[in-house]
Amino acid sequence: MTKKHLKFFIMGLLTLGAFVLLVVLGKVGSYAEQSPQTKELKKGSSSENLVIPLCDGKTQIEIPDARAGEALSPEKAMKVALMMKEAYAKEQAKQTSKWTKRDRLIWEREQKRVIEEGNRLFHDWKAIGGTTGISCDMCHPNASNTHAETYPKFQTQLKRVSTLRDMINWCIENPSKGKPLALDDPKMIALEAYITNQRKGTPLAPGKH
Amino acid sequence: MKKKLLKRKLYLLIVIFILPIFSLLLLHGNPDRYAQASSKFRKNIPQGIPADLWEMLIPEDNPMTEEKVALGKDLYFDKRLSLDNTVSCATCHDPKLAFTDAKRVSEGVRGKTGARNAPTVLNSMFNVEQFWDGRSITLEDQAKQPLINPVEMAMPTHDAVVDKVKKNKDYVERFQKVFGGPVTIDNIAKAIAAFERTQLSGDSPFDRFMAGDKSAISEPAKNGWELFKGKARCLTCHEFNASSPFFTDFKYHNVGVGMKATKNFEELVRKIQGMVQKGTLTEKAIDELALTEGFSELGRFLVTRQPKDLGAFKTSTLRDIELTGPYMHDGSLKTLREVIEFYNKGGEPNPNLDGGIRKLDLTEKEISDLVEYLKTLTGDRVKRLAKGEKL
Amino acid sequence: MLPLKWKKSDEKYKKERAEFFNAIKHLDRRTFLKVAGMAGAVFASKGLIPPHSFQLIDMVHAKTDEKPGFRFAYISDTHLYERKLNERFVRAMMRAVQDVNALDPQPDFVFFGGDLAQLGQAGELELGKQILSEVKAPIRMMVGEHDWFLDMGEKWQQLFGPSQYSFDHKGVHFIVLMSVNEKDFWTERKMTPMERMMTVAGLDNALQSRFEVGKEGQEWLKKDLAKVPKDKPIVVFSHSPLYKYYKPWNFWTEDAEAVQKMLFPYQSVTVIHGHTHQMLTNRIKNIHFHGMLSTAWPWPYPPEGLPKLTVQFDRPDPFDEADGNGNGTVDVYQKGYVDKHYNLWSKNPIKVTKTYLESWGKESIPPAPVFATY
């Protein structure tokens, strides 16, 4: 064995040793779990963290405790390389979908926004067009007793099988004495989003009284 | 030898297949009541009235037959069932007036008046209970009450009614044929009830509208229907849907009618409670008190004695309402417009006012549209009867 | 022969009809009336006569041979807006006043359970005072959070006096406790008085602090109780329930244990509270808890925390603006504890008796609802 070979051999050993050590300490394992693509970008994760684009031209991975502009140690670099390889392999193993991570973020953001809007309307009698000072939350704190999971059902006030939106309109018209919303009014959708969100996880039970 | 075997096999076949069929037919004996009812009367069930509900509500012990219905009809129009032969069922429930009498309160024998407005017989078989206060459950039971009420047909007892009917040989024969027995008060009531079960109302412009004909009612009436379901809050008590198209929830509500005029409410209530304690509040007593000024205003309370039923009366049907004025249990509102204005102002305040009654803030146009809508609930046949067509 | 398909539905209808008429057959008119009449008498014997304009029979007493010493009426949680905004709550309060005025005999006093105003406005409080001035019997007032947190009780105290006081009546010691204090949550958020009021007025925001009697209140209570002999019956009026029912909606008193501890040594303690707008019953050791109805609107029962002894009222129908609301009376026994009458406006009245609580729910059980909250 030449000196060169020896150098590489020792470096290899060291790397392997470091790797083993880190595995033992659980660090690499957790990197692997953290699979950056499928994990949400943490709130407040800034561009301070090192973000590396992969060679497919679109996927990016974020390295949580590495900073952009910093030099990586060889061990770290090896780990990063492994991460990149894994992330790339994972992407390649998926079918191509037109939905990207960004799309998903948009969906979640919109959902949250509309639910928040519904929350606001639920607590604001003026905003739903009411004229008696009665807001939804006064009788339905946390949307209790709205039972979104039971619609469509025969609504005794409406005397016919109705949807949640029909009943929302009934409440707007009757206790709150406002004008009914169009069934596709963004306000109506927001209210429905908030109310059903409060009942998330409850099994569907249409017709239950 | 083979022929014999074949014959045997043939006989065997007959026994195995045809005999059971025969015996099944025999077991079913009398033709099914439903078959009868459906084939003869079902075709007369008007559009908008569920035929299966109609069939379901025919009592087991009073099946429909043509002869029974004809007998009931004759009894219904027969003034001899009253004390002085001047009043029949048809006097207060006149087919020409949508089976009411256009009077504020009905008039019986010798011009005596009661305290309540005559409800219609049309669709009365679908009522959960009969009368404004639900004091009779079945049509049969209801038919017996006016016969012995002193301000209606004023006969002294049911036996007296039976005796009178028995004097007529034709009736005696017919009762024998229909009921297989003599004239009894129960059979009289059954016959009348059977006739009443053929007096239905549907086939109105609104029924055609609900069946899909969008041109069946006018634009103002369509707006009236929307108001009926929405701003005017009518539908919740005047329930209408495919399963219950009668414009009533059959429940009892105090809207305050008659409350203004009744000054001694508390005293009346105490008197009733006194009668309960003494045991003098009998079925007949209730029937008479219901038509006595003052006590009449207690409404459903007379029957149930529950505090929440004070001054509560049954939600009336709205079918043919154009023809059944004057309105409310005491006939105090003359026109449909007056009725809607009454509700618009929030009824009449009183300690037991139904919590569903409140000011409606309807505009003039909205009130007109509601009236236009209500006019679309008149059945075609009922209209023809009003114009003089024979029943 | 009939086609098979029809036959099946045929059978079903026959069966339904048979059942329907079977039920009716056994209830001919005479029987029906007898039953109805008996029901009326049973009603009366259970003292289930509402404190309504049409008082039918004298109050019949509870199961024990003890007689109630006296009776008071209550009106609570009226949540008034000014009339031009909301007339419904005003009319409802007026109906409650009519009810208590029609009681015969008149109650010893009428107790107001708190939340007179909805947003603590001077106009609302004054309107409330005006309506209460129609009450014939003497009135005792208690403050609720809706009255307090706009101006921290300034107007209330001006109109109605101290927020905490006690009095004796016919051998019973009454304590009116201010139990809707809150630790300051508004200063750090730089809230205006109205913002603070709106926050407190909302049930389901997580911003406001949980109610408490507070250190000062506890001190006051201690001093007040020191004068009371252990065998004297006590009735505590409190707006918040004085136990921990459901935290997210502030159906809660944070220092409930400390307050209860002060009360346990007394022979009979009854807490009558407002705030929850529903029929509510509880017992912790020797303390009986009864909730007062609101005149304005009812609340559903929360998803958890419902005291075992509570029999819910039937789920109110929002079409009926009076359903689930009402007022009531309380019969106070000379030896302590009470019968609590719920004069529910659109339902039959319900009485929760001393016997029910003394037997830990085994005797004198109130009727069950048909549709409970779920």
C-alpha cells in the first residue's frame, strides 16, 4: 500500500467512525427521518438555513443546522451528500404529479384563511348582516350544538331535508334578523368551513337529531 | 299400467302445485281491504295528497266500502239527526263553502251559537286529533260529539239519535247490509267517518307548481311562497313537505287570538281545576265548555291541563283557505289580509304567547304576495263544489 | 293475487296501522281523559305548578314532612341591549317581571342573578333598573361579568350598591359573592374598555382569564362567615358556578376549592348561581348547587364536565324565542337546603328538590329530556 492509499484508507476509516458515532448518537438517523421534502418548512425557518437544490432542477432540501455561506466539515459534507442522494432517490421513486409542495402550501394557507374568516364572521353579528346584536357564538360557543356532521337532515325549523348552509341562513334570518346569504357567497363558505372544522373528526351522521 | 301411473303423477302434480295456491287464496278469504280501498277510492285521491298515507290511516275496524260511504253521506246531510230536524253535519260543514259555514261561530239548533269557528272536513282524516283543541282523536269519535251538544244538534243522548235513525226502515236495512248488524251510535259514526275520508283536497295550482309546472302560479304568488318559507316564518307551524302536505304541524300554539277580549282568564282556569278535583270534568263537560264563551278560550288546556297549553289552539290547515273564512278559532279575523297583519304585528301579547310569534316587519307588497300565494291553495274540485257542482 | 312487491309494502303498512290503532284502541276518550285528569292531579301533587300568572293550586310540599320556611323568586341573565337594537331581550325580561308580579302569594324577595346588561353600557344598565322597578317585591341584586368589565363596575355600583354583601332572612344567612373577578389580561394587550368588555362577553375566546372570587373576596367571605354559627343554613348567591364545570367556556371558578373549603364546615350550604343559562344541578359534599335560567337565551351543555346529578332540559328550539328560557322560584327550608323551581317558558315547569340532592340523585328524580344535548 502506498502512502496515498494509506491516506485515503485512514480518511475513510475516520469518516466511517464518525458516521458510526453519529448513528449511535442518533443524529444521522434523525436526519434521515427529517426527509426535508415531506416535512413542512418550520415557521420562522429563514433563508439563513442552507438550502440546496437538487439536480432535478426543482426539488430543494433544507439543512436545518447549517448556514448558508458557511463551510461544511468533511463529515458534514458527507452527511449532506447522503441526504441529497436520498432525497433525489425519493423524488424519483414517486410518480410525477402536477401538484408541488408549493401547491400544498397554498391549499393549507387558503384553508386556514377561510376558517379564520369564518371564525371572525361567527363572532361578529354586524359582519353577517345581523341587526339584533346576536352573533352565532352567543348560542353556539365553539360551534357547539351546530352538529355539522348531521347534515343533510330534516330541519324542524325549515320542515324539509336541509343542508348546513340552509340552517346557517335560517339563523341569520331569524335570531339575527339579517338577509340570507347566497349559498355560494364566500361568507357562507367561510362560516361552513369554520363550523365543520370545529367538528373535525366526528363521524358523519346525516339525519341524526 | 303406465296410464294409471301417469294419472297418479298428474294427481300428485295437482296436489303439490295447485292445491296450495287454492288454499292460499282461500286463506286470504275476504278480498284485501287495501285492494278494495285502492281500486275504488284511490283514483279519487287528488294530486298532492300521498295515497299511501291515505291508505295507512284507514282504521282496521272501519274499512271503506262504497255502500258505507253512501250511507255515511246520507247521514251527513240528514237534518233529522238533530233535535228539531233543522241541523245536519252539512249545516256547519257545507260542501259549497269548502265544508265550513262562512260564519264567525257556528249556529246550531234554534239559532244557538257556540264559541268556535267551524273547521273544514276536507283532509280532516289526516288530523292527528280533531277539533281546535284536539279533544277527539278519531273522526268516528268527533262525529258523535255535535249530535248531543246543546248548541249544535242538541239531541239529549246518543240513544235518542239511534232511536230516531231506527225509525227509518231504509236506514235499518242499509245498516244491516253495511255493518251486518243493527243501527248503533258507533256504526253511525263509522259511516259518517267513512264518507269524510272521501272528502279530500289537493289538486290546487300550488300542487301543480310543486309537481314541476312553474307557470301554475303567478310571480307574486311565487314570492309569497318564498316569504311563507322565509321572512314571514309561516312554514314552521304550517308545515308543508311531500310527506306532510297539509300546511299544519298538528300542534297547538297560543298566538293570542281572543286574549284581548277575555278578561277573566285566571278565574276560568281556577274553575276548571276545581272541576278536575271534583271529578266533574267529563268528556261531555269538556265538549260543552269548548263551545262556551270564555271557557272556549282556554283551548288545548281544557284537554291536557298543562300550563303551556293555556290558550293554545291547533294550527289550522291552509288548503282552500280562500274559501273558509272567517278565520281563527273564534272567527274573529275576516280576511286573509287581516290574518297576516295580525301575525305581522306579533300576534296578541299574553302570558302564554307562543315563543315563535314575533313581529315580522312585512311590507305592504309582501303581505299582498302572501295573500296571492294563499289563494293558490284552493283545490280544483273544491272550487267546482263552490260553484254548485254536485257532491 | 297481488303482485309480490306490493304485498310486502302492504304488510308493512298493515303492521304500522295495526300498531297505531292498537295504541289508540286502549285509549278511548273516557280513559284518555281519566289519564289526562290524573296527570293533572299528579302534576299538582308534585308541586309542579309554575310561578305563572295562572297559579292553580297552593304549593304542595316536598317529600319530607318539613315545610319550606319561605320562598323567593329569581330573574337572571337578562343580557339587555338597548331597545332599538334588540327588543326581544327587553320583552323577555318584562315577561319575567310579569311572572314574578303575578305570584300569589308574593315571594319574600326577588333575586337578580347577574348579567343585567349585555355589554355593560350605562344605557343598558339603566334600562334594566327601569324594568326591575316594576317588580312589586323587594329586590336583591348580584353583578355578572357582562355588567362589570366595561368600566370595572363603576356604573353598577352607582346604580345598585356593593358587589358583595350578605344579609339574614328568616333564619337563613344569605351571601352575595362577587365571583366573576378576572386577573388582568387587558393591560398588556393594550385593550380599550370596550375591547375588554367584548372579550369578556365572548364565551369561547381563550383570551380572558378564568373567573375567581379572588384573594380579597375570600378574605371578605372569611370575615363574614366568622359571624355565622355552623348550624345556620346558608345560601350563597354567585354568578359563576363556584365549582369547576367547563373551563373553555368559563363555566368555572378558579378558586372554587378554596371557597368551598370555607363553606364545608357549615351544616347546610346551597349555592344558587347564574351564568350558565341552563338547568344545572350539582352536589359537592354538603354543598348543593343550582343554576338559574336566563331570560335571554339558553346554552347547550358542554362536551364534558357535566355534573352527574344534572338532568338536562330538553333541547330548546331556536324558532321559539322563549324556549329554554324562563325564571323561577326557590323554596328555602327552615333547616336548610332548597327546592329549585324552573319556570321554563315553553316547557312544563320542573322542580329539582332538596330530596333529590340529599339522596344523591336516587329519589325525587326530575323528568328526563327527550332530546338531550350531544
